[in-house]
Amino acid sequence: MALIEKNISMENNEDPIEATVLEIVREIKERYKDLHVSYFSNQYYDDDDDMVIKNYEIWYNNIQLAQNNEFIQYILELKKKYLHSPETESICINCNRERIADLDNPYFSSIRARIFKRTELNLNQMISENFKKNICEEVLGIVGSEREHFTSKFAEFKKEYYLNYDSDYMKYMAEVSEKAVEIKSIFPDFIAEIRKFLKDHGIVLLAKESGNTPHEKVDGFAGFVSNSEIPTIVIYYKRGQLRRSFFTIAHEVYHLLYDDNEHLANRFAGLMLVGNYFEDKDVSNPDELLKQGYLELNISMDCIVNSLYDLGKIGKDIRSKLFRRGHLSNLIKETEGFDRDEDENFVRESLGLSDE
């Protein structure tokens, strides 16, 4: 039976499991008054769209505190106190989410994989401890003596864009969208120097050409290297599809800042890349608008189409027509002023890739 995760808003406060989660959140907030704590609920469905199980996760956003032995012990005590029955524990086991679970892996913590939908393989099963160790060594080699810079800058970045999920999913989605657009407004040219942008906000970028090993089949993933301290994004780029790297990076930025919600990560990534660009644009001729956006935004056609849809500028029917086979590729060929070699050089320079 295939399970499909669907994020939902929680409206039924009579759920006994949700009541348990709320009680845990209340206790954490009471003891650590400055700690931002929130929780999510996911429902898992089978192929017939019948609900299988509801899963709750508690989140907190203080990296330093999550390294604290006293806090770790406190979380364990809460789990013992509230997760007393097998039924409750099976649903609430992920309440140790965020950094606590990451401490089990000294090399590369909390790898959050972006697996293609067509595969059921889990990245954690595909990669070896040696792979994770190599990633860690590479990151530490880049960071060098600037470790404090990365940890402090990311803490500032996360605090600046912090959002508290208060069980209203639609409200949270709107706030996520606003934060994404805000980043583009404050840093309108970040795409031109995306590696620098990430470093300025405490994030290490590893960009590697896609190969044939299993983990290189994904577009990218994000996690915290070396005892959960150094935010890291790893991307695998493909020749001829370099622009997609920008979307992958923005997608992983969401995961580092917020959570594992794929739908919101995609929405955030697109809006972080387009910002308010389409706010006053005429959408009566989508093809011409796409060509204009492709030339000026330096992002993929797919990203532009999906962002227009997320912004409510086009409907499902138009989006389906734009995604019909070969259409977007033809639009790129028809885009006047677009030079593929110049475009590739632009992206490579932004990613900090060495000349070949």
C-alpha cells in the first residue's frame, strides 16, 4: 500500500493525540519562554484516498539549545511522560524533531532528501557513512576558521524570517509566500551571486555535477553538518539545465528555515525567485510573458509557470497547456536576445563553479 503525505490544517481540537501534543508544547513554552515552538500535523492516505494515520511533529528553532544536554534530557522526559501508550507513541514519535534527532549522526545530520516522486527509495538508505563523512570534511574545509560566521549569520537569518505555525495552514502558506517575496525585494539581485548570498546568511553551498550514483539522482538536499551546526545545501546540476539549480537552492533554503513540507518549499522557492515581478504584468498572452520573464529573471520556464499559477495569475487549464510536451522548449528557442552560452556562464559564475 503506497502512502501519500498530505499536509493539513488542524481544526478539531478534540483529537486526544492533538491534545497531547498541545500539552507538550505548553510545557516547553512554559519552561523555555524565549523558545519558539510550533507543531504540524500530517495525514497519510492510501491509494484510495482513505486516511491511514495522522502524524504530529513538534518543532523548535534554537540550534544551540538543542545541543544542550539538559534540554535533551528534558525532551526525553516529556516523551516518557506523554507518549506512554503504543498508539500515542506511534503517532507522536517525531516530536523530537529538529536538532535532537540529528545528534545521533556526528557526520552529517538531518539529511532531508528531495527524492523524485517516481522512486520510493530513501536517500538515507542509498548513501553511505563514508559519503556523509566526505560531505562533512568538504564543508569544514570551506568553513575553515569562519565557523562562527556561518552559525551566527544563519541564526540571524532564521530569526529574521521566523514563522510560527498556529494550526491555520492557509494562513501559514500566505505568510510563507510573503517571506519569499520579501527576500527577493530586499535582495533583488541575489541570483547573480547566489553562493555569496548564501554565505552572507550562514549557509554553505556544495554544487556538484550530476552523476550516476543513487544520491546524485536527486536535485539536492539540505542539512546541518558537524554536530548540527553548519547549514549546508548540496545540489547536483545537469549540463543544459543549470538554471534549475536556482530553484533547487531556494527550495532547500525553505527546508533549512522552516520544515519538510514539499508543497510549501516549492511555492516558497518560486516566489523567492520571481518576487513581485509579475505583479503588474499583463497575462493575456502567457507565451510572451514567459519569454520576457525567462530573459529577465534568469530562472527556468517551469519555475515561471508554476509561480504564475501560485500567484493566481493563471489557472490550471492554462498551466496544463503551457506544460504540454515541447511547448516550453519552443518558447526558449523563440526568446529574442537569449544566448545559451552567456546564460550558462552567468549561472556557473553565480554558483561559483570552476571553468572547464
